[in-house]
Amino acid sequence: MKHLAAYLLLGLGGNTSPSAKDVKDVLSSVGIEADDERLDKLIGELKGKDLQELISEAAGGAAPEAEKKEEKKEEEKEESDEDMGFGLFD
């Protein structure tokens, strides 16, 4: 994940095709050692691909709209306070 984050950071910074050395430089600047095997695999998978296109594919678009259900509104009966058997000042 750290390799991908560094790769994307470089891409957002304007480097449209970051190399393994570029990614290693970013990681080493913050004290992280790169795993050469994973980095080579990442570079191989992303080589020649547009970063913005990859990001939009991964986002998958917006979630589908929830189904609208008609809610039946029950009319509340008004409670009558007319004859409760006592008055306020009795």
C-alpha cells in the first residue's frame, strides 16, 4: 500500500509515469524502506496506464439510488380534552 500511495502521490504531482527509483526516493524521504519485489510488480501492473482513469475505475461511480417506498400516513386522532372529569382550577 505504501508503494501505491507513493506512486499516486508522484502521479498527482505531475509525474505521469513514475519509475521504481522515483517511488523509492519518495519512500526514503520519509524513512520508509521499499520492498523491491512488490515495487517491481506495482510498476509492471501500472506501466502505460493513465492514473486518472485508474482512480475513476476504482471509485466505481456513485452508489445506486435507494428505492422510494410510499409511506402510508396514518391520520392521528385528535385527543379531546373536553371532558376529563376535572378542570384546571378545580
